[in-house]
Amino acid sequence: MGIVDKFRGYRSKKLGWIAQAVAKTGLQANHITALSFFSGTIAVYFLFQDYYLFVLFILLHLVLDGFDGVMARATKPTVYGKYLDLIVDGSITFLIFLKTAWHLHELYAYIAAGLFLLALLIHLKFKLQTPILFMRTITIIVLIVITHPLFPTQTITLTAGYLIAGGVSLYSLARQLQWRMQHG
């Protein structure tokens, strides 16, 4: 059992009673996922414009994203919900990469965003079976640090970030190709 699975179990154990209470109001995990998407989208809007609103909405996105999983496990997880959660997480990551590319005016940043989107689409096409490395949470943590108004070398760090993200996406694509060759 990996660290992510342990953390999921911990969240479910500690927050399951809240999820049960929220479920009694008629809200479902997919509703929480939709709220997560909206808060993440608003956060991306504020990225590079208003640091504190970006941090507020991106943290709300992360909390809601964690809570939708707790709700799903406390009620009834669905295949649709699993796909919806992945699509929301991937969309927010892709929008962050696009906003960074736009901010930097860098063609290679757009290419890195495209590589991530391609890896995500392949993962979805093959019903979440292909290997893929997800970068959303680490990307958000890095952005919270380096977009702070007092951070001294934002452009250099952002450039390094999109180059690393592009490399991770290339690695995911290579692993997906390997998986496809092994599984026909």
C-alpha cells in the first residue's frame, strides 16, 4: 500500500462521518467534484494576477478534490465519478500549464502542456489502465511557493518547472507506448 492510498484511508477514516452527513443533504461526490473544478478554474484565473486569491481558490480546489473521494468512498463510488475526478484534476493541471505558457510567452511551455494533455487523453482512451505520472499537486505546491510576491527568480523557476513537466509527460507517453506494446 502506497503513501497515497494510506492518506486516502486516513482521510476516509477521519472525515467519513462528515461525508455521510453531507450525503444526507442530497449532495453527491460528483457535485463536490464540480465545485472542485470551479474553484480550480477560478484559481487558474488569478494565477500571476492576485497571489492571495490564487492561493485561496487553489487550496479550496485541493480540499474539495480530497473530500469528493471521501464522499465517494463513504457512499457509493462510481466509474463515472472516477473518470470525472481524473478529468477535473487533469483539466486544472492543463489550464495551469497553459496559463504559465501564456505568462511566459514560451512556445516550449505550450508544447509541455500539449504533451501532458496527450498523455492524459491516452490514459482516458485506454480506460485508466496505462501508466501515467500525475503532476497536479506538486505543480500547485511549487506555484504557491514561486508565485509569492517576494520570490526572487520566478521566470527561471517557472521555465525549469515546465521543462520538468514536459519531461515527466514524455516519460508517461513512453511508458504508455511500452504498455500498449505489451497489451496489444
